[in-house]
Amino acid sequence: MFNKCHFIGIGGIGMSGLARLVLKQNIPVSGSDIASNPVTDMLSQEGATIYIGHHAKYIQSDTTVIYTTDIKKDNPEYLAAKELQCRMMHRSELLQVLMSDSLSLAVAGTHGKTTTSSLLTWVLHSSGESPTYAIGGVIPQLSSNSGHGSGRYFVAEACESDGSFLNYSPYGAIITNIDCDHMDFYRNEAALMEAFRKFMEQVQSPQHLFWCGDNPLLRKLQPQGVCYGFSDLCELKGSNLQQTGWSLSLDIDFQGKKYCDVRISLTGQHNALNALAVFGLAISLGIEESAIRKALASFGGVLRRCEKKGECHGILFLDDYAHHPTELKATLHAIRQAIGERRLVAAYQPHRYTRTQDCMGLYGDVFQDADILFLTDIYAAREAPIPGITHQVVLEEVQQRMPHRCHYASRKELARQIAAVLRPHDVLVSLGAGDITQLCKEVMEQIQLKAPPKLKLGLIFGGMSVEHDISLISSENIQAAIHPDYYSIENFGITRQGHWHHGLNARKALAHTEQSEQHNKISAATLSCLLDCDILFPVIHGTYGEDGTLQGFLEMLAKAYVGCDHRSAAISMDKAITKRLVLEAGIAALPYISFNRHEWDTKQEHLLETIPNTLTYPLFVKPVHLGSSIGVHKVTSSSNLISAIQDAFRFDSRLIVENGIDHVREIEFSLLGNDQVTVFPPGEVYANGHLHDYDSKYGLNPNKSAAPFAAKAELSEEKIAEGMALAKAAYMTIGCTGMARVDTFLDPHGKFWFNEINPIPGFTKYSLYPIMCNANGLPLKELIDRLVILGLHRRRQLDRLELRKGV
């Protein structure tokens, strides 16, 4: 084939892969680049002769010289090769030669080529096909961007940036999309589309050509081959796409067969499309379904494609190659789906002056999934500056949509400035095709020298309700579980009379008498300390804490806090309003009658007649605004109805009387989340027909043990799913955020009935909310982290709305 090869720019990701393939054929390889890097070091170890810098003396007359479009025509090695009349080949021409004896499978498209070609390579490798491959990224599981296999397939990434993909006539291909990029070469969209049209016509086997039907420009071309995507017009169709953390699942319909629950170790709809194409092509090549499924689920990704660079001080570091607006938006959205409500700090380095110029006007809403964006200088990539095209014009465009969240930092100062704003639970992603790939390492070095500040968490406990003592127990359990490396704790105790204390002695101060307390409910010093906290964690059950009162106060202070907001907390603690809302939403709730003290005093006879005519015994009489079964009475006959109502009015000015059910099971659900709601499988309280009252919940009465419970209720999978759906529907109907416990009844006929929502459930050792979370893999320490993240997220969302009002 060749006597020997010399690669000008051998350290590049594409050139290095080809050099490695040539080396595997025992052909001497040399190459030069402007600087050494891990790629050149590895090639040297594999037998290549590496030169740093470019010089004519490196070229000999019997050498085949390989170059790329980026190599300038005045490059001394290029000129020397011309003068010596060496055989000269563009990298695409060499790739075509290397593929000539194989069934070549090319992956082309403006975005997603590297991930798709890597995924195709991994599927073929895992299924025993031993492919040869040359792609634009390193597959961690294969530790390389190229490899020489013994099988019949050759997977290649076909780059359209300079039109060189037209040098290929592959056996099969995947076309991921067409987007307006590389306009410095194509000049206009029509020329770009014409190039893709020609490439697709050169594919030898149309049944092995897969193109994305969800892409508008590809649809315009209407090429031969198999159309894939999520739209109904696609022959290879994906559906039921779900992302859970860092992985995807979807159903696939192809050639009259349905493949359910195909799992992929990637994120984002764009990667679901990539995997869909690979799945279809692999099936058409005769690869076994089970082998494809296993490979998709075990894929380890590609370096620089949402690559996890490390985690320290509770901060996750990611790096991604995305640099075009379409890629940036898709990548950030996928990360947002994976990390949920954690704060996302993005750092973007625009790539090349020409690309930046072509993309002006496309940056506006690209970064909306980031909470903070740092924009740095344009990475030139050997290009000369273009007058008027600077980071400033990009900054101004982005700031029109996110004026208070977008900041400029020079590349030199970028790591220092980002390190200064990072806090525990943050996620940092570096974005771009230039040297920003080093940013995560630089920032980690900064925070290893100086750890980021801890989050100042204010724990609020005590309060004026009858559940004061339970609040103290719950707060002690929470404080014992809080991660000491992430938080500094400030205690805020509220007495039974409503006076605030803060500091180390706050808990002891609650035992003082009213006479020893200050006149003001809250001192200036306590208020100042409260305002200084990053996040507040109210653990006050019942009135003036769980009912929206305290939350409303914190809203007025514009402070982040854990748990439901003031609106949903107030609704949840009004049993009558809650039942009315869930019934209107189509959620089953037991029949009830609600009335206040005045109505009881003036219409007692009417109510005593209406209740037995409307409801059936046993009945439950409940104060509307209290939790923990305070003042609740089970009434089995009319003889004790009046006394139960009169006793319940000692605790509240409004009551409900509702139907009870004999032999009912009490099934409870733990929920947490703001926009994305998690419902855990339920637990069960074994009340055995008895009232699950205050003492039986918490075991405070030495003469009465706490009711037994199960962290996981013994129910069928179908019944668990039904209950979880009801609990989620109730949570969302009331508008809950943060957390809540939804209590239900399960009657002997297997029907769920909504009972109530607890916006600040107990955190004692008998409390089912944290117990159920722990039983499902979320221990209390991690649960606290999740609740803090949710509280901070909700505050950021509110701040965005307030800022928009002033714009």
C-alpha cells in the first residue's frame, strides 16, 4: 500500500486514528504537530516517529504525505512534499483506501457523528463482529479512537466540514441531521444540502442507509433508505422515551416488530435518535437483538461528550465538545434532565471566528437550562480574527434572554472566577471544542487549594402548635444526619408563645418561661442571622409552621427554604379544601361534610340530621387545620357524635366529618420534587381498625406503644403503581413542591381513597416519610441533600420571575 507515511498534524483526533491504523499494517509512520499531547505520546509508544514543530527536513521523497484541509498551503512540510513530488493524500482519501477491502459503514451529519459512530462500533464489537473503526473521539472502553479488527465491517466518521465526505462510497450509512454549519466552506444552505444529497446517493446499499426523519432539511431531500425518528412518518420509529438520571429508555417499532424498553447509557433526545439509528442499522445487518440491547445499555460514552471529569466537595464536573448552538442547547437540556434541580453552572468557549460569525443570531435561548453562564474568549483554532466578531457580541446576544445570569470571564481568569461561585450540589459543565476542555481540571485544582464555602443551613424548630415536642425530636434527627462537609448549621428555636431564639442555646431557650423572654417576637440579631442563611429548613408541624404561615414569612424575606411553598402548605393543611380540589381532579376521596363553629352553634340540629343522612358509620370527626390526628375522633354511633364534635372544636374553628371504612388499610406515600416529582413505593401503618392518633404515631405515651408499620407495603406491582399514580396526582393537584407525604386508605375491595397530605411530615424514628425513603435507597443524609437542592431550585425560579418583571 505505502512504503511509509508522514502525517502533518498527527496529534489531531482524526489524523491520529488513521496513523494508528497504518501502524497496525506494519507501515512506518512519522508525523509532526505544533505541540506534544497525550495522543502523540501514545503514538510514539506504539512505534510512530513524532516531531514537534513543522520542518521541511521531516519529508523524504519516498514518503506518502497525509494532510488535512486545515493545513495551510505555506506549511513547510506541505511545500517540501510538493517539491519532492511525494505522493500526497488528503486524510479522507487515505480513509477511503483503508476502507476499500471492508464493508464500510459511514456516519455523517452536522451533529452527533462521533457519538453515533462510537455507539455503532461498540455494538459491533460487543456482538463479536470485531470491526475496524476510525472515529472522531475516544471510546473509553476501547481506549482508542481507532482500531484494526478482524471482521468485515469498517465504521468511519464521515466529516462534511470541507466536503471531503464525498470521497467515500460506503456500503451503509447513518445520516444524523443537517444543520447550517461550516458556511465558510459551503457559503449557503443549498450547497450544503446538495453535498449531503450526493453523499447519500453514493451509499451502495439503500437498505442500510438510515436517515433522520425528524430533521427538516433531511426531509426536504427525501433520500433513499430508511427514515428513522419519533414522528409517525418514520419507518424506524421510537416512542415512550424516558430519561432517568444518566440513562434513557424507549420503545422501538421496526419492520413490523416492537422492541420494548430498550435501554441506553446516554442522555437526551438527540442521543436517543442516535441510538435509534444504530439499533436499526444493526438489526438490518443481522445482529442479534439481545446483543444490541446489551451493548446499548453498557456503552461507556465518548470522551468529551458529557464526560464526567470528577466530583469533589459535592460538586460534579462535566466536559462536553458541544460548540454549535444546536449542540449546546441539546447538551444542556440533557444535562438538566439528568441532574434535576441541582444548580447548573455552564462555561462556554465560542469556537473559531468564522463559526461564531455564522452562528450569530442563534445563541439567544441556547443556555436557558443553565442557572449561570460564564462566557469566555473565542478559541481561534489558528484562524485570524474577524473585525467585529468577539466574545462581546455573543455576550450581548445571550444577555438579552438571561441578563442577570450571563457573565464574561477571560480564559486566564475563568477557573478562578468559577471556583469563587461554586457551592456544594452544583454541577459545572465546560462547553466548546477548544482548550476549555482543561477547565474542570483547573477549577478542581482551585477548590482543592481553597474549599468552596459551605451552605449555611438554618434549622427552624419548636413552634406554637401542640406538636411542639415532635418538632424538637424531628429537628434533632435531621441535625444528626446533616452532611458536615456541605453545611454549617444555624439553629432557630421558636417558643410555644412564638418568640424566636438563635444560636447554640436556641434549643435550651425553648424551655424558658415567657417572663424571661424579650418583648419582641424576633430580635434584630436573630433576623439578621436568618437573612444570612442560604437555605432554611422549617421542621415545625401543625399550625404556624406546616400551614403556610412560616413559609409566607420566609417568602417575604426572599429566602430559600425546604418543603412545600406557602400556598400548597396552606391548602394541604385545610382538609376541606384539599378534599374539594382532589375530588374535582377526579381523585377518589371519602364523602365528607365540613362546617365551622358558627354553623355548629346556629345549625346544630340541621347538621345532626344531615350527617347520618349523607354519611355512614363509622365516621371520623377531624379538625380541618391540624395534623398528627390531633383532636380526631372515631365515631361508631350517633350517641357520641356530639361529644366528638365538641371536643374537636377545642383544637380548631372548622371541622370535617367523613365516612370511615371497616377493615381499611392505611397506605402512605413519600413524595419529593418540584418540576420532576419522585414517588416512592408505599409503606403501611398497621392500625388494625384503631385510630392512628398522636401517641400511636410517635410513641410518646409510655403506656401506649407506637403503631407497627412496614416500610414497604405488601401489594402487587399493579396496585403499587396505581397508588403511586394517585399520590402523584394529588401532590400535583395541590401544587406541592419540595416534599410531602400523601396518606391513602385501601378498602377491602382494593380501591384507593385519598385521605390527606402532610406538607412537613415527621422526621422521628417512627416517621414513615424518611423510613420509606430510606427503604427505597435514599437514606436520611441524602434525603436532606435532595430537599435542600429542591428548596434552592425553587428560590432560583422565583428570582428569575422577579428579575423578568424588572426587565
